[in-house]
Amino acid sequence: MWGDESLALVYEGWFKTRKTRTWIIYPGSPEKEKRLLFDRSSEDVYADPGYPLRRQTPFGTSVIAQFKNHTGRKALLLSGKGATPDGNIPFLDLHDM
């Protein structure tokens, strides 16, 4: 999932182990090491962190929407179903990078 030259997300999943990982990569800085953002079981719907909101560019493409938190640092707004034992409670979560 593309953001810009400073941020992209790569998702990987292994069916056999039911593991899902989300990595942060830095396309404009290939010397920077990738960073693990989420490492979880794909079957654990209660722990699903959600997916980043996207925005449309002037060219009509869709990219990760990036925000600044109260300290000026980069953040993502995650949206999810919010699975609970009592049913889904959709959520938005500001995730500091």
C-alpha cells in the first residue's frame, strides 16, 4: 500500500501458521531498514488493528492518508470493524508512527 516516497506498507501472510505481518518500508530511502508494524494471527479478529484510511491524489490514484499528531509526528488513521464478543463496533484509531 503506497503512501509516498517516505512511507509504504507491505502486507504478508502465511496460511499454514495463520500469521499476518505488516511492514513499514521507506521507498525513497532504501538504506533504511524495514520496520515491523503489526505481527498477529489472522484468525484473531479481536486484535485486528484495522487498515489505513486512504486519500485520492490529484491524478485520481489512492494513497495512504498521513496525518500529524499533537506533537507534529507522522500518524496514520486506522479504520476497522472492531469485532467484540457483543458484535462489531467500528472504530477509527490514530496510530503514531
